[in-house]
Amino acid sequence: MKKEDLINFKKRLEKERDDLEKMMAEFHKNVEFTDVLSEDEVADIFESTQAEEVLEENIKKRISKINLALKKIEEGSYGICEKCGQPIEKERLEVDPTSFFCSKHLNML
Ligand SMILES: [Zn+2]
């Protein structure tokens, strides 16, 4: 992979991680207001908090995948299929920069 492509993917990954971390910080800000609300309101928030927890779980998974991709960039193994060691199609990385498999091995997980 060309060095400038690698730099572009790295920037994209870092930006996405920053955005996700900001999103997580927002969740925790909202929860602090629960002690000034009525029981009904708290129940509503409780429900939405549960939905947020699922979302938060997904965000955490996404962040660890991004961290793994960034680690691969540092180690020089980014963009290489974990299964066959061949370069991953650039188009696939454009769609999802945390792709770790080529299109042939994508569905083998
Ligand atoms: Zn492969």
C-alpha cells in the first residue's frame, strides 16, 4: 500500500475514534441529571439508558477494532488479509477502514 493511502486511512480511523469517544462522553453527561426528575421521567430515562448501554457496547467494540487497525498501521501489517496474507482490496478499505480480510475470506468468520 502507498504511504499516502496509509496516512489517509490512519487519519480516518483516528477521526472516527475521536467522534465515538465524544459520543460516549455525552452519554455519561446525560445520566447525571436523573436526581432532579420525577419517577416517570426517571423510568423513561432508565429505558433510554438501557438502549444507550447497548449502543455504548457497540461503540466500545468499534473503538477496539479501530485501535487494532491503528496498531496494524504501526506494525506495517495494515491492509493485509489475516487469512491469506494477500493485500485487501483498497475499495473494501475505503468502505470500512477496519477490514481485516480480503473479499474472498470475509465470509469465513
Ligand atoms: Zn484473504
